Amino acid sequence: MALNAEESGRLAALLGGHAERVTARWTEIVTGSLRGRLSQAELRRQVQDLHSAIATTAGQGAIDLSAESSGELRAALSELSRGRARQGFSATETTISIFALKDVLAELVQEAGGADALHDYIAFSNLVDELGLFTFESFVRTRESLIADQAEQLLELSTPVVKLWEGVVAVPLVGTLDSARAQVVMERLLQTLVDTGSPYAIIDITGVPAVDTQVAQHILKTVVAARLMGADCIISGIRPQIAQTIVALGIEFGDIATKASLADALRHVLRLTGVETARRQPRRDA
Amino acid sequence: MERVPILKIGDILLVSIQLDMSDQTAVQLQEDLAERIVATGCHGVIIDITALDIVDSFVGRMLSTIASISKVLDAETVVVGMRPAVAITLVELGLSLNGIRTALNVERGMELIAAARADELEYQLDDDPDAETATP
């Protein structure tokens, strides 16, 4: 428990009695640390929210940050740190908004004086520390979820499945192929095969910087899965160095068709499906 | 006991598996199918597993057995409609359903059987020199 009923009563009196002054001074200290990256008005609003949340909670008796009665206070703190995290503020800049309250309280307690001044100040200070820690934690949580979201979006972005022809789809793989990506590619490709009813798929690895046994394993699994579903896969875009690596590593592609370029692969598939390709005479201008 | 229905479409028997297979239903299906192939003289069997969420080694073996039985009775078996998740699981388990032909959907499966049948007939005609002279 951060503050007992008596202490929080005094805190409520202190914050309530000098509301205008506390928020003004608090805003002033925070403004200095943020170097003008947040407008004065918005900062003032945030500080007022926090102030009223702390004052209300203190007014209800003993403050315990994990108790149900402090729900409003926790919400206000989370709101602040979420906002800061999304706006790209650093952890220090976020927590200092809370720790600034210490300076304000120190001034107020000193002015009020009395026998309990030191004791009160230490208790208040502990409370502010706890609030700061909570803010920091929700800041980190928000940042982590942001990073996770971005990683997922990147994964989605990097694996398009395109339709090349009636009944032919292609997956241009770009970048390193790890297990997570390989899984996404596999699922996407197979789903597209079902959705479009395409019996042919071309896996183009032009954009894959290196093919090791693991990458080959992933590609082979995809091809076998597609075969199980009744579709045929062709691997294209094998660069000379990669062909050498594949042979050097002893990777066997078995009876899977491999082509040097996407164009070759498409021509191969079109021949299999019986589509005639004819070269047209270029039109001459009179 | 539940039975898997076998539908005849032209020269093809269509088996759509809509329920979880048990030992009994599998054996019953094999018996029914063998009888129907002989009775109808069909040359193609399509097994639709679109509705199956899980294909384990048991179902895999059942499919292999059905394919082998049909082969003996001169009917081509095609498994159609396997879901992506099922295919991935099979690959991860290392089951490759050897000797079973697959197609994306029933339509493609029918095309596949028709193509295989056409190849076979052509081959027989080519093989038999009297065939052409007999029918001018």
C-alpha cells in the first residue's frame, strides 16, 4: 500500500487546496523537459486529468495502486503513456511527466511546514515513484505491441500471391526466408490455389539472397503440400550462384521443375496447359 | 451405422466424405465402393474431402487402400478438395499419400480422369493395328 488513509487525506487536501497552482507549476516543469514537442494546451489538459484522478483517488481514503478503487487513476496513467508512446516520446520524457509532481509536492509541503512535513513528503514521494513505475510499464507494453503489429504488417506485406494467367499463380519471394515467413507463404499460396482453383503455381526466388538447406526444406514442403492438394509447383528465378550452392549443399529438388527465369516458368506452364503462344509480325509503318 | 453415399455421375463415382471416419465406416465404404465399381463399370472414382478438417494416418491409409482397390478394378482414383491446413499438416507429419492422384476441386478431378481415360483409349487404339482397318 502506497499511502494510508491519513496520509492520502492530507494529500487530497494539499492537491485540492492548491489545484490551480499545482497544475500550473506541474505543467511548467514538464514543458521544460519536453522541449516544446507537445502544445501547452494539450499538456495542461493531460496534467489536469492526472491531477483530478490523483486528487479523487486520494479523497476516497487510502491509495493502493493495485486496488479496484484506483481504477480511474490507472486508466489516466495508461492513457498518458499510451499517447506518449504512439507520439514517439522516449521513456524518460514520459515518466518525467509523473516525477515532476514530486517537485511540486516538495514545494507545497515545505510551505505548509509542520512536524509531519518530512514524513509526509517521503510518503508522497513513494506514491509518485509507484505511479512513475506504472506509467513506465504501460509505456513499454504499448511500444511492444506497436512493434509486434509492425512485424505482422511487414509479414503480410512481403508475401503477395499474384495471378499470372488463367489457372497460374506466382509467389515472388523477396528477402530472407525464415520459418515464420515460410509458414505464411505456404498458407497464403495454398489458400490462393483453393480460392482461384489454379492447378499451377510458380515460386519465384529471384529476391531470396541465399538458399541454404533450411530454405530449400521450406520450399520443398510447400511444393509437396501443393501437390497433395492437386496443384503443381515450378521453382523459378534461380541465380547462377544459388544453383552452385544448391548443388554444393547436395539439395535434391527431385522431379520438381526448376526454371532460370519467371518467363521460362510461365512458358513451361502455358505449354503444359496447352495454350498456344505465337510471335506476331511487328507492324511496319508505311 | 452411418454410411458414406456414393453418387454416380456419367462414367465417374463421386464419394463425398462428410463425417468423421471410424474403422467401421471405412470398411463399409471400401466394400460399397468395390461393389458399385463392378456393378456400374465406372472407370473413375472421385473422393471429395472438402469437409474433412483432419486427415490423419488412418484416413490417409484408407484413401490409399481405396485407391489400390479401385486400381485393381480398373478405375482411376482422384482425391479432391484437400484444405490447405490439412495439406500442411500431412507434410509436417511426413505423410505423402503415395500413389494417390489429387486435384483442387471436383471439376478438375473430372477433367483429370477424362484426360487419363482419353490417353488410355488412344494408347489402346495405337497398340492395336486391326482397330483402324476394322473401322474405316
